[in-house]
Amino acid sequence: MEKETQKVFISEADQYLFSQGTHYDIYKKLGAHFSVEKGKQGVYFGVWAPNAVQVHVIGSFNGWNEEAHPMEKLGPVGIWGLFIPNVGEGTMYKFLITAQDGRKLYKADPFANYAELRPGTASIITDLSGFDWQDSKWLSQRDEKDWNREPMAIYECHVGSFMKHPDGTPEGFYNYRQFADRLVEYLKEMKFTHVELMGIAEHPFDGSWGYQVTGYYAPTSRYGTPKDFMYLVNKLHKAGIGVILDWVPAHFATDAHGLGEFDGQCIFEHPDPRLGEHPDWGTKIFNYGKLEVKNFLIANVLFWLREFHVDGIRVDAVASMLYLDYGKQDGQWVPNQYGGHENLEAIEFFKHMNSVVRGTYPGFLTVAEESTAWPNVTGDIGGDSLGFAFKWNMGWMHDFCEYMKLDPLYRKGNHYALTFAMTYNESEKYILPLSHDEVVHLKCSMVKKMPGYTVDKYANLRVGYTYYFGHCGKKLLFMGQEFGQEREWSEARELDWYLLEEDNNKGMKAYVGELLKLYNKYPAFYEIDDSWAGFEWMNADDAENSVYSFVRKSSTGRNNLLFVLNMTPVKREGYTVGVPKKKKYKLLLNSDEERFGGWGNKIPSEIPAVKEPCHFHDYSITFDLPPYGAAVFVF
């Protein structure tokens, strides 16, 4: 009888597809995976190192012996493989790469799923299978949703500094599981719909916040094991909360154990430093024209989606990828083939990534942090757009923060700052970000940006947040800003939770909670975010009083919302607002209530419209508008 053929772990087909940039399961082949060969259990190691003279696997299983386990080069693509029997879970390892110039490079596995806790840099063998997922209901519902028509209020969160463990350790990190228990309860109470987690992919330096990555396929070991991270995602999903990860394909860390000059030559980064280095950031830039590199990155998105059930990625620093001259002086960059500064390879990469990921998983969110006026960032797959589901509206964020910092005396001269974003709102699908970037590096926390005495600052922020929730676009708020965190954020300490003993902060948390409750309850807040069908100015031009009034509309025409916002400390007695219909306008929210930290000025619970023209509308309502007051009515 003919002997049964031994199954090849990495086949010629695997190598070919990887070389073509279309092996979207390549993470199941490269890296370290449990396998059985000739009846023996062990681990198959695979690594892409096309320019290496030789590659060895070294680790705790062989005493880090540099000669014990040479790998075999499997073909012209440059993948090396080796099966080693009797290697168990938890074993540390690296690839020892002998470069063509004789250098010995000790590299962590680019496809490792677990890493040694920094400052250690070894990879660790782990098994991702066998977790008891209980989120099938969430996943099936997610893929049926049109997120443009759904509420989306995202809580941006850094695991290591949300809350510190009282165990006395220097870092005070909560394990992913312990963090899950605290976070889920809080997000459910506040009614956020999603959490965006910073710094999950493995990174060596805490102060980079996870934006200089060395392990794209590994949840950071700072907070536990990969299955601990699965527990976090699973628990969030069971609570009805989506999970978005920060994803950093724009650049990577230059640490010696990382991707830089991986096999002695530049295989992940572009070899020309004008194309392969960020001078400002001290990082390497991926070579987006290289098929294997594109495969590495696109498969990475699918890895987080499939293996960890994440619901979306927020792609960091997209502008730095789209423009060849981003952050560079003359002579530091190379024009494209047409003489322009657009990175044609990065454009193709984004289109490819979004077509594969969103084309296969339409409920998965890809969000671009893109800070310029680049056209068609969001849109349908296969068209002129880059294909993202959403784009951060950085212009809105800048205008909002600059306006809110102004002394009220000068706001009348900058009235357009809060109306301008609606002029281009239809051009993209937007998320309005008040992110970590706005509350670091001497920019002040949100409440400290506000002018006036302490009580004025909180009143300012309440009316500002009302404008924020009323404006078209999905919402993203960085942790701590919902209760008026006063210090700037630092990754080294927890949020100032003790502030919740103060009336102003208790009031702010209660107010943002009320905004979130209303946001989720009334479709007019979120249902039509991307067209004028969902928004109408009642008066965009009352600069003299610094008052804004507008209506958000639902698709059914029922339960529309009227917002009236006073951006000054002057009470507007007998203020008249034009309204679209002869209806009774029922008060939903008054930011000046004492329970929110306000002065307690009253607004009637119901105001019938009268046929008195105002602001080019046939009907109007009149009431006393409190200082720094926000009033929201339903009609």
C-alpha cells in the first residue's frame, strides 16, 4: 500500500498567494503554530526573510542555542519553515537571521500572537483556539446594520490609564478581564455604543501610547494574554457594545527586534529613506507598493476581525500615508511618477484593503483619521473613493475647540466657526472626534479650555457638548471628558475619578449621561447624519447674541428636535426662535438645571408655537434662555 503523503504546512500555493499579496489567511501559516508531523506534536515556525543567508529558531526550548534549529528556505518567495517537536505553549522564541553581510539579527516574530512583557522582546508561543465565544447574536446583528443610520457614540479609551489597580505595582495595570468588568459596567451606565481602544497591538514604549508598533498580530502583554483580550471583547459584545481598535499602518517602530531591516535589508519599509522614513517621528514607513507588505497589513485587519471579533479599526495618520511630502522638507521626499505629491501606492492599498475587508464584512467599520481635504475618503467600494466607512472630521474639531476657548466677548466675531462644518457635511461620512490628541501636550483638558471662572467653564462645556451631540456626525469622546477631567491626560496615571465627589463633575457626568440617553432614544440625533434632509438651521446668523438654533429631523417626521444654544454668560430674556411648524415644543433638556451643576434657571416644559414670523420662518416660540444655556425641545 502506498504510504500516506505528509501534509505540507506551508505549501507552494501559500507562497504564491503571499507573493501576489492575496493570501488573506497568511497569519495561519507564518508565525508559530501547533502542528503534528510524523505522529509528533510540536510547533511549525514560518518566517518571511527573502534576503537571509540562513534563519535559525532560538528559544527557551533549546537554551537559545544559535545552531540547534536551522530553518529551510521553502522557495523563491523567501519563506523559511521548520517543524520542531515537543515545543509547548508559553515557550519564548526568536528568529536568528544571518544577513548577507554576516550580521546576526535577533528578531521577534512579525506574526507572533503573544509577546514577552517589555522590556523583554521575545515572542511567546500561544494557542488562539478554544475560547468560548458567546457573542454570535451581536455579530449577526452587526453585519445587518447600516451604521450610517445607527447611533454611534464612541468612548475612546486607553486600558492602562482608565483606572489603576490598587495593588501597589508601579504600573498598576488591570488585566484585560478585570478591566472588562469595570469598563462594561461604566459604558452601560453612560450608554456609549462603542469603545475605541488605544494601544492594543504590541509596542515597546508605554509613552508611544501604542502608535509605534512592533507586534501587529499580538495584543499587548501589558494587560494579559490573548485569551484575556478575547474575554474583554466577548464581554463588551454581550453588553451590546462594539469594539474598535486603533490600527497603525502608517509607520512602525525602529526597535532592533522589530520589522526594520528585518533580514538585513528593507523588506517591510521602503529602502529609499525619502520614502521609507518619517523624519519627525523617527519611524519607518511601510512599502505600500510591495505585494507581501500589503498582504501583511490587510491580513492583519482580517486577523483582528476573525480571531478577536473586533468590529472596526480607526486607521491612524492616514494623511501621512496619502501625501509623499507629509512632514518633510524639500529633498526629503520623492514625487510620484506624474510629478505630484500623492502616494499612489498608498491610495491603491486603501482601496484594496477596504474592498477586501468591507466587501467581505459589510458591518465592519473602517475609520480614517484624515486631517486634510482629500476627496472621497469615504464611499462605496469599487468607486473613486478610498472606501472607508467613516472619516474623522478634524476640521470640525479644530473649529469647535478654537471657538469654545474664546472669551464670550469675542465669540460674535467668530460665529461662523460653529456653522462652517455644515457647508461640507455632505462630502463625507463623518465622525466628530474629541480625542486624546485634544487633551495632551499643553492643549488642556476640555473643561480647562473653557473661559471664565470654574462654574463658567462647566457651563460652557455643557452647552458645547449639546452642540456637539446635536451636530451631524457620529460621536467620539475621549475618556474622562464626560465628567470634566481637569488635568491633561497622561498614560502614567489613572483618570481623576476622585473629582466625582465634586458637584461640578457629578453634574457634568449626569449631563453627558442624559445627552447619551437622548441620543440613543431619538433617531433624529443620528438617523440622517450625512445630508441636509436631517438638519435645518433655524438661525445660523445670530452672531450679536452668540445664539445658535437648529433642527434635527427624523426620517418619519416625528419626534424632531429643536436645539437653542446660548454661548454667552448673558441671560437672553424673552428670546424668540423661529420654528418650522405650528406645534407644541416639549422641553427635553435644560443644561442649566441644578442637578447638572447649573444655576437653576427655568424653561417652560412646553411652549406652543405662535404664528409670528421670525428668522424666515412663519412660526416662533419665545422663552428665557439661560446664560450659557442649552435647550433641547422635541416636536
